[in-house]
Amino acid sequence: MSEPRRSIATVCLSGTLEDKLAAAAAAGFNGVEIFENDLIASAASPADIGARCRDLGLSVDLYQPFRDFEAVPPARLRDNLRRAERKFDVMEQLGADLVLVCSTVSPDAVDDDELAAEQLRTLADRAEARGMRVAYEALAWGRFVNTYEHSWRIVRRADHPALGLCLDSFHVLSRDGDPSLIRTIPGEKLFFLQLADAPKLDMDVLQWSRHHRLFPGQGSFDLKTFAGNVLEAGYTGPLSLEVFNDVFRQTDPKPAAVDAMRSLRLLEEQLGIPVAEPAPDLDGYAFTELVADPATAARLAEGLAALGFTETGEHRSKPVRRWEQGGARVLINTTASTPDTAEIGALAVESSDPLRSARRAEAMSSPILPREHGPQEAGLASVAAPDGTGVFFCDTAAPDGWLSDFRDTAAPGRGLGITGIDHVSLTQPFDHFDEAALFCRSVLGLEPEEITEYAAPFGMVRNRGMVDATCSVRIALNGTLVRRGEWAPAVRDPQHIAFTCTDVIAAAEQLGASGAPVLPIPDNYYDDLDARFGLRPELLETLRRCSVLYDRDAGGEFLHLFTELFGSRVFLELVQRVDGYAGYGVANAPVRMAAHRRQRMTASGR
């Protein structure tokens, strides 16, 4: 199957109509749905907008919406037909030949399919005379017509070549509709397809639609099955996005349009349309890079040494040093100039085919970043995640791999039983949380876990794990609502690296004896732990003494400890998964957040 045409409704994006068109074209869309309100607010004439679309290489695939037309009294019908002719004039100037008519919510309408079909047939006659067509859509909250099956009965009864259906995934799936019946509709009567994902929410469907739609792959809808049925029925038009979302409509339209394109390509891949090479298998982390100012870097080095890491290499041309223990590698880059700065600048995944990973990233709208390297240094490919974190694709075992860029300075020591990197945790701005998950899914081939939310000292926090098939690469995404004003936590946008450890309690005993910077946990936590789990008294006292936290799920147990902060936002974690524990200990996150705040407040003298 060849690549379909891709379209996007201007309502998906922020800005003026001109901003939206430019963003859609830059992201690679073939066409647009022009939302009437965007045109009304524009200072450019419809003819000028049509010309601008053509200059950008965009077709105007749909003009929408035309509301409250059918099943109305004669006087209202006359008004509606006059209104329609004016819209046809606009469409003619835009170069559009398809208008979207939504099922009525008008109090003047009556529940009469025959009358609705007759009036839609009249509208289709008017459209056909102008070389145009009408796509009738069942709104999920339509007064009488709110399912696609009902809208199809009316279109079939009208029996006009210029009248067909618009199928919108939200209107079908939000009502738990059965999309399999779409396959029985003749393909030539499927005039347009609109796609939107959404989280599962228990709320009024109109509010759900207007505020919480998402791009494909960001929500819970089964768009693969829905779109697959539409294509199987013989639909040949564009795959178009119509997403109403408060966040998308307030953010920069250029990256939002890129995210939209990425979502369509991921959906096409799921439908069997070859748009990118399959994601290569991953096999854990090659390294994680921390970027810090020199003073904070020195504290990081001390912290890693206390955790049993050894400095094993120095980069040949950059101020970067390599630290290792077991299979865990951390790079410390001292290029930051702002005091008290440390952040995760990059993470590197082991790919079975780094070049194929890079080609897939580019096909999924994530271009390879330009990177300076010496003549004998490895040509590593990297892309930028939505939050700016670099993602490298590596084959550490290759003779000319990234390790050859370092001069070896020492062999790794025995350490504290750390064997690798369990996961990397990145805090996302609220308006990039879903974008980050889609990036991980489409570019890296990771699969999303269920979103969990917990009440933290400074508001609700969302957490979502992204994992590969073997759980060798885990990325934990966290996000909070936007905070305004001066009241904010002392630790903004925390990040951390979690290391796997064979025995966290044994490691904690050694760390306690050496005075390592382990984050102290208050007694209240352990008193509650006793009430919740009824642990053996000797285990509970050991956990308390060593500041080790505990969690349990259906698969097993989880023991973990945290270090104090290095700089203003980065810390480290040791984790031990017992008998298939699958989570991240998010129940303990509020305790950790409060403890880190105490550390920051104490350090600042407040």
C-alpha cells in the first residue's frame, strides 16, 4: 500500500490561520481542513488564503463546520440554504470542494429521518451544481443523529452522488461504537476521515471532545482497528487529524504540527503502510550523560565514587569523563557554566542496528542532530527528544564504537553490586508530556504503560513508563500542571538515573558506614509502611536505619534508595526488583519529593 495523503485541521494548532498553514506545510502535510473560525479571524481574503495554501503545497481538503442544517421547518431551511450558498462562495475562492455538515443540535429540528434526507438531498443538489460535495457527520452529542450507523441510514435514503459520510474516530469511539460495520459501507460514500485519539475519561462527551482529544498514539482509542475498517471499506481520501485540545491550541504550532505528523506515521505503520524501517531491538543503555558546571560535577564525581563507581576514561577532545560500575556507565560533561547546574543532557540506547535506528528517527520527523567530532572519533547519531534531551543510538561492542573516543584511565572496580541502568526519569513540562510519550513510542519503539497519578506536596503528578519488549530500556516520564507565581517547590523539574542493584540493603549498609549522601527518610514513612504491609520487624528496622524505601505489586517487591541532590535537580537511585515487580515505586515519590525539598531548604539556610 502506498503512502496516503495526510491532512490536518487548522483547529489542531495555535496561532493565526497563516501561522497554522505555515506549520502544517513545514511538517510535511499535503492538505488542511480549514476551520471556519480561523478564516473569519484572518485579515486575508478566502482567495488569498487559497493562494497561500497553493504556494505552500497544501490542498484545502475540507471546509468545516456547517452546523444545524437538516430536519428543520421550511422557513429555517430557506435561511440555511442561503447560508450554504454563501459558504459555497467562500469554498470556491479557497479552492475547496468538500464541506462538512454536522448532525444538528438545533432546537428547531425534528426527529424525522425522511425530512433530514430530503433536505440534505436538496443541499447536495446545490453543492453539485457548484462542483462541490457534502460530507455528513454524526456528532456524538447530536440531538437525534449521534451514531455513524444513523448518519449512514440518512445518507443512503437521500441517495445523492454529492452526499456522503465523514467518519470521525472520536464521535464513533467515544460512544463505544462498533467500527466493524464501517466495512459494509460502499467506499465511494466515505467522503472524509477524521482521526483523533483521547484518554479514557468519564465525563460529558462534548466537554471531552472539545478539550481532551489527542493525536493518534497518545490516548486509549483503538485507532488501528477503526482506521483499518475505513480503509478496508475502500476509502481513498486523506488521513486527516481533527484534534481539539487546550494544550495544543496554546503552544508553538511548529513542533505541534511535527508531533501530529509523527502520530500519523505511527498509525500508518500500525496499519501496515510502510513509512519507516521497523525499530531495531534495543538492549539496555550504553550510557547516560550528566551535564554540570565544574563545581557540581566534582560533587557528582564524589557521589558516584561513594556509590562504588570508578572513573574509567577521559574523552579525547571534550571535557567529558566516563564512570563505570558493572554494566552502568555515566558520563560527566563539565560544559555547563551556570552554578549549581546538573541535568541529564543525553541518554544512549544499545541498538542492534544504530544506522537503522537513525533512519527510522528521521522518517518519524526526528532529524539527526549536527554534531562535531574529531577525525578519529565515532560518528554517533543522535536526535533530540521534545524536552531537548539528546538520544544516541549505539553499538558499544563495535570496534569503532563510542568507547574508542575515550582514553582509558582505570579498570572498573567491584563496587556495590550495581549491574546496569534500570531506568531514566525525566520530568516533562505539562504541555509536552503526551508529545514525549509519542516520541518514545514512534522513534524508539517503546510501548507505553498505564498512566498513574499521585498527590505530591506541590500538586498532582502524572507518571508514565515507556518500555521496550524486554524491559531493558525504561524511561519514566513525569509531569505536573504549570505552576504560577512565586510558590513552587525548591526542586524544579527533577531528573534522575536509577541503577539496578543486586542487594540494595547490603549496598545501603556500606553507604551508611561510609557517610555517602543517601537521602534521609522520616520515621513517619516507616510507621505507615508497617501499617500497610506488616513487614517482618527486623526488615522494617533495617529499612528504617538505612533509609531504604519499599513497595509491592502483584508481581513482587521493590527496594530502593535515593541520594541527595547534586545541583538543583539531579539525583541518583539504587533499585532492586524482586520476583517480577514492574513499577517504579511511585507511591514513595511524595516522600522523596518532600525529603529533597528539606535538603534544598536546609542548604539555602531557609
